[in-house]
Amino acid sequence: MTAAEGRPAAIQILLVDDNADQRELTVEALRERLPEARVTEAGDGPAALQTLAGGGTDLVVLDYSLPGMNG
């Protein structure tokens, strides 16, 4: 359902972490605890910025220390 149908739109979370194992565990935990949320992921800063440029992200969870660009 959309917000127009009387229910709020799902929150959109972007998870950014260069450690693939940690990213996978965190995405899994977010999806388990927030099943109504849409969780997307990025492995580095440029990919995160590209996702953010598309709009619609409500919350960013990120690793502060990323290669070539920090959080």
C-alpha cells in the first residue's frame, strides 16, 4: 500500500559498509527487525552517493571508515 491508500510508505534505509560480511549481517538484522522497511546497500562512498542522488532514502547507516572516502 502507498501513503495515498491510507498507510504510510515504507521507510527506506541505505546501509553503507565496505566489509561485505558485516554489511550482510547488518542488512539481515535490519530486515528481520524492520520487515516493513526497504533496505538497500552500498559497499563504498561513491555507490552510496549514487543511491542517495536517486532520492527517497530516509535513513543512512554507515561505516565511518570507508576506502577513499570516510563517512
